[in-house]
Amino acid sequence: VQLQASGGGLVQVGGSLRLSCAASGRTFSSGIMGWFRQAPGKEREFVAGFRSSGGNTVYAESVKGRFTISRDNAKITVYLQMHSLKPEDTAVYYCATTPKRIIVSAIPSQTSYDFWGQGTQVTVSS
């Protein structure tokens, strides 16, 4: 499985960006997909994720109402639409996945994921 993240860039406070994560070697018929981020000097943290079956979607409290995770099954691509961006959203964003069945409560856990993309930088300037 390979994941290719793209769409990062420099945006002003209050702006929007859409990240994409193209997956090869798997489909969305099972498992979970997620987005994580790591700011300079900080631990990597969960942003959003979903379980392929059942439509369970989970968001970090810090992004609820501003970020939306979605998918295109035909393109095997996951998106992270980000609105109302803040300086604290500045980070390298990573997509991740596993084909294994994972319970909803484990979606935010990094150890639930087996495959990771290379990351894409998002910088929010004030």
C-alpha cells in the first residue's frame, strides 16, 4: 500500500485548503483512513478519520466544525477540506491507513495504522 499526500501550502489565517491522499494497493472496502499532523516541536496528533464500512467519522476537538474528511471511492482518494485555518493548524499533515477492522474508538490511535504517506506541509500565516 502506498499513500501520496498533496495539497499543502501557505495560506493566510481564515483561509481554506484541501488536502488529498491518493492510495494505491488497496480499496476503501475495509479498514480505516485517517489524517494526522505534526507541528514543529510537538508530537504527531490525530486530526480526522473514518471507518470504511459503517461511515463512522471521528474528528479531533480542535478541528470540529472547520475540517471535513471525505473520500472518492472510484479514485481511491481521501480528502481533508480545511476551512477557517488558524496559525495553530500549521503542521506537516500525514494520511494513514490500515485494511484491518478497527473499532471506532481506536481510529484516533496512531498504532491502529499500518501505512503512512510522506506528509504535506500546511503553513497558516498571520
